[in-house]
Amino acid sequence: MIGDLINFSPCLKIIKENIKDSHVTLICSNYNFQIAKNYTYVDEFIILDKKNMLKNIFFNFKKFFLTKYEYLFQFDGKSNSYFIAYFIRSKIKSTICFIKAKKFFGITYLMSRPPKFLLKIFYDNFIFCDENYTSKESNKSRIHYQTNYFKILENLNFKINEKRNLFF
């Protein structure tokens, strides 16, 4: 969604400012690319099409599976994104684990995406985001997505000078 990209936009700039000779690659949909192509601090784009996911993976095989990255930030919460991120080679992987209330046979339970055991296997840096909007307790502790993005960067000791969304 474009809103996610706009909320993440200051983080792209923060990454570029903190790692001077970095090469920032953004994986996005064609829809988000129409905005993202204007971000001068993104060096390369990989555009994924949901309808042709296997073709996308094959076409970008080298970038996804053979290239070694310093950092990987997976923040969109989509199952396909988590799946691809598991296999991307990166020194440090960061994500947000979304906690959602689900019902099964009338019983409400909390489910994390990705599951907690996968977080511990594949990610070095993660935080939890409670999306149980019906719970009064979770409404007190729930944090805005963008705040979570900045927290992930702070955990990595990135200096954050500005938190303003960027839209061109």
C-alpha cells in the first residue's frame, strides 16, 4: 500500500544518511514504484507483481538469493514478503511481527505473523506490533507503524535526524 511506503520513506533516507556508501535496493509493487521512483536515496528497484510471483523470483534470483546484503528491512507484513526475506542473504535482518486476534471455533486467540519461532531463526532485530484493536489493554500499548520503524533503526544505532514523511 502507498501509505506503508510513505510511512517508511523517512527510514530510507535515514539508512542512506547513516551508511554513506550504501546501495539501497527497494522491493516494491509497480503501484508503489510510481511514488518510490522519485526517492533519490534509493539506488535500485525490484518491482514485484503478485500475479507473477514465481516469475519475479526466477527473474531476480541472483539479487534475492546470491547477493549478500548488509541489512534487510521487511516491514510490509505480507506473507510473500516474509517468505522471500527468509532466503535473502543479509548480515542483519529486521522486521515487525504483527500480533492479530483470530477466532477459531468461537475461541479468540492471538496469532503472530510471522510465527515467533521463525522470527528467532531468520531475524536478528524484531519488535512486536499488537493489532488487536478490540482489546482495551492493547489500545494502550499499540504503537503506530512508523514509530515501530524508527525503533528498529534505533535498535541498530542509526542516528535519526528527521522523521518527516516524504512524498513527491
